[in-house]
Amino acid sequence: IPLEEGNLYIMNPNAVHYFREYSEATDLILNIVLPKNLFQKSIFRILLNDPVLNAFFIRYRIENEAQPSFLYLPSLDIDINQLLELLVKEYLNKKEYSQVIIEALLTLIFSFLLRSYKSSSKPGNSLMADILDYIYLNHKTVTMQSLSDHFNYHPKYLSAFIHKQTGQTFRDLTVRIKLQSSANYLLYTNDSIEQIVELVGYKDKSSFYSMFKKEYGVSPSEYRKQYR
């Protein structure tokens, strides 16, 4: 992939990538690799209050061949460039409170990036974002029929569109959104796991535990202890 000045790519966690030699001695390429827990700390506060952005990251966490391995933003504005420079300086200097500053900078950077993405989305992406937004806001009760009625599309068309855009079925996508919502509740509320199970629309607690551990690799209680 040819890179130009100001380009930025957000890679999926499992995307394999490397850099070839670049032409100019003055060129600078930053490859920022974030530990999972640091990423979650910096982005989850944004996701908790913005269902569209929550849906955005659910979409780009999907790991299959139908899903792009990266998100491309053609140019960065001056605010993001300055924040990236500060981020690198804090990482290299490792002075007092550097970790706190780095986490705060990451939250700002992702906020600017997501704002940029939302303002430049293509029509197909915009419809998908609206669909994800609706599912997120109504994940406790949403069905394919209620989704189709809301957007005035035939269920078969909408089902095919969702699969084409995400590589996931409507059911799998809804499950993922429920689990993401439950993860947010675990991190940023004091609700019991029993309350969270009800809030996200699961009737069977054991099924919720099984699906959560499959998605995140740990139980809900372990997740809360590890990332809170």
C-alpha cells in the first residue's frame, strides 16, 4: 500500500503488515502498537457514551476474510499530528505521569480520528453505521423484522446487506453488540453481573457466560477485575 504524507491506517489486531524501504531519508513512519488493555482504557469511555462509535469498533473488531484488515484515513489534520507528536515524546521520555498523559492523549487522538471517520463516511458505510446504531440502542429487543420495518427494507435485502458489509449474520452481529455493551457495563458501572445480563437482553445466564468467555477469553467477573 503506497503511503503519502498524512496518511493513517488503523489495523485490525491480527493484520500482518511490514514496511518496505522508503525513498526519502527525511521520511518518518510511525508504527504504534497498543496493548489490548491500554486500547480499551483509552477508547471505552468514548464508546460508552456514543453508540455509533461503539458500533464502529465492533465492526472493525470482526476478524474474517470479508472484513477489511485496516481502516484508511487519507489525511490527518494539524490537531491529530500535534497529539501524535506529544504521544511519541511522552513514550520516549518516560517522565513522571507519562503513563497517565499517554492514556489521555490516546483518548483525544481516537476522538479526533472517529470524528474524521464519521464526517467522511461513504453512503454505504453511513447506512451500515445507522443500522449498527439502531441495533446497539435496541439490542435487548431488536429483531430482523423490527430492523427492516425501521429502515423500510425487505428483511432478505437487509440481511444480505449486513452480511456483505460486515461478514456477519444479523444474529452474530447482535450477539457481538450485546457482548460489547455488557463489557461497557462491567467497566463503567457497579451493576451486578445478574443485572447486566438482564440489561443486555439475555434470558439465560449460563448462555451469556459462555458467549462472553468465547468472545473475550475470560469470564465477566475476571474481565471486570482485569480491565477496570
